[in-house]
Amino acid sequence: MPHTEKAQVKGGGHTTNPGFSSTTGVLIAMSRFSQVTYDAVSQTAVVGAGLIWDDVYAALAPYNVNVVGGRVPGIGVAGFTLGGGYSWLTNQYGLAIDNVQAFELVQPNGVIVNVTEASDPDLFFGLKGGGNNFGIVTRFTLKTYPQAQVWLVVSQLIFYDGPTQPASIFDEFLNIPSLSKDVSSRDFLSLVKAFPVPPVQRTLYRSVSLVTYTPSLLNTIINETMYWGARLAPKSAALMTYATEPFLPSILSHGAPSAYPPKRSVGLSPFNINYGWTDENSDGDFHEAAKLSAARILEAAMAEGQDVADAAWYPNYSDFDTPIVRLYGANVPTLKALKAQVDPENVMGLAGGFKI
């Protein structure tokens, strides 16, 4: 008998895409899955799917360990991890999905299983970046790593994972005249909370994947920021962010094949456009602006010779209308076959998100 009632699974609820963590039908809120259990012997942490990363970091801090998780306040564990997960620790340890040891999964048929690479390699592959297509994840078993105090600058934020930064590494930047400086070592949670995340009513993300950020490309990004900032300000703009996120070329070498990214031969750095506004009548203006601006930046990168025309976009930064082939590339046929096997009645198709 076909399933017809709309449903959605809500982890932290941070996603901006309509219907991805909210619904007019049945909402399955994971908030009671809120435990963090650290095992010093296996050096892993079991983390509930209803948590936000702020709470995970706070729970692990007494043990002086950390996990590969979100970078700003309010990010949910489940959506972040199931979408791939770029972290402050990604240069060292890879994406969040590269650090998952096991998924506790409620399958579409109601059976609860613990999915590991050994127990079910195909499903383990699909869960690593494949979103909510294969069931409802209730807990994640994550690798942990030693965590000392971190060094950072707020406003123009610089991060180094250690209490003492290498000599002179930031000197040139810090010599730029500034109104104030707040340079110190502090705990990891303070780093995450240093990001201003204003509570706007409406917001979106738009993603582009880049190999590198050249001075010319950065100038293009600056010009786009100024151009669209001037045009969208009268339309109730409350947040205009063009986030350059340069990662090391080696970031994708830390993990095994996964649903996302479809290729690991080249390290990709996500570029993120994030707009926030208050007037629902301006929804179309902001979505169109983000689409045009992202296309302009992608065009500029390609003109420089970056091979990014078909590079996979980061699911967690992608707008709701992004085709799944832009996220999963050549993995789409494999994921479709897995979906048909795990969820033949397409129960998870009733939920929002990027559908396989």
C-alpha cells in the first residue's frame, strides 16, 4: 500500500531549505536523542542525532577530546554529518563522514540496525553523505581526537589547532592596522561561538566548489558582495555573507569512498553564499541573486583554469533546487540502486531533503 502522508525528520533544524527540517505533515523531532557517551578505550564518542554541536563539544571538553563537527553555533549533528561535514578539524582529519565508525539506523521497514563498514559496506557508503534517503539515523559513533586550547582572532577569524601558533605564521596579517584585537588561546567551544549568527527570519545558502582561491578570484568575490549588497539592502537584507573557506588540497585523502564527495582525487573547498532577509515578498529576489552570483564566481574560477565545471557541490550549502547529480555525480546510479534495495516503498521519499 503506498505511503502518502508527508513527514520530516528534524535534527538540529539548522537547514535553510524549505521542507528539509519542517513539514505540514508529521514531524519526527530527534531532540530526545541527546546523549553523549565517551569511551576512552576505543577513543570514540556515541552522539545522539538530536544534539547540536555546541552541546557535543561541551560534553567532551572535560575529557580534553574533540570530534570533527560543526563550525558555528546551532548546527545539528545529524544533518551536518549526513551531508558530509566540513569542520575546523577537516584539514587534519577529513570530513565528518570520514570519522564515523557506526550509524544506528531505523530502516524504512522499522528494523533498527547498527551500520558499520564491516556489517554493511554498501549502506555505510550511502549514509556517508547521502542524507536521509536510507532511513532515520538515531546515533553516530565518532572518532575522537585530543583537543588542547585553540588560538584564534575574532571578527577576522584565524584558527590554529593548538595553544601556540607556529612562529610568524600570522604576523603579516596581524600587522594590518585594526580598531581592536582579541588574540588568545581558548577552548574549542568558544571558537565555535565566536561566529555571529543573527536570528533572521528567512535565509538561504548557495554553494560553489573551488580548487583554490586566487587573488583574482577573491577580487571577483569582493565585487559580487558589493554589487548584490547594494541591490538587496533595500529589499530587507539582514545578512550578506560571501564565505571563502580555503582548505588544504589533501582534505579528501583522509577517508574512503562515500556518497559525497563522488570523487576524492582533488580536494575541493566550498564557497558559500549566505543571505538573510525579513520580507517574504523578497524571497524570489534573494534566491535569484544567489543563483546569479554563484554562477558568476564559478565562471571566474573556470576562466582561471580551475576544473570545477562539474565539481560536486557541498550538500549542506546547496539550495533546495540543486539537482542531485551536482551533489553526487557519478555515484547517482549506485545510490539509486541502494535506495531501491533499502527502501523499495520509498518511505523516506515522503520526507524533504535531496532525494535519490
